[in-house]
Amino acid sequence: MKKKLEVDLIFGLMLLIFGLISATYGITSVIINISLVQTGIFMYVKDILFDIIFILLGLILIRKRRMTNLRGHNI
């Protein structure tokens, strides 16, 4: 059971970090492209939705791990 929880935590952290890096890259590219083309904003809106999904999935997996630890200590 502990190995499954550790895999969930590692996978959650990887999703969270990937989402944060991807969102940072998207913001940087929009700042660079905003002066050149106005279509960069529309591409960013589509991209940020996927980044939010990755960040939320990561946070859910981390929270799931944390809640399981709290229940284990109460028993």
C-alpha cells in the first residue's frame, strides 16, 4: 500500500511541476509575441487550460496522499 501512495505522490509532483513550467513558458511566449501578433493571446488561452488541468491533477494527487496520511495517524 505504501508503494502505491509514493507513486501517487511522485506522479502528482511531476504533473504539478510540468503544469507550472508549461504555464511559465506560455506566459513568456505571450509576452514576447504580444507586440508582434495579436493571435498569441488566443493560443495562450487554449494552452493555459491544459496547464490548469495538469496543475489541478497534481494537486489532487498530492492532497490524496496527504489525506491518507492523516487518516492513518488517527487510527
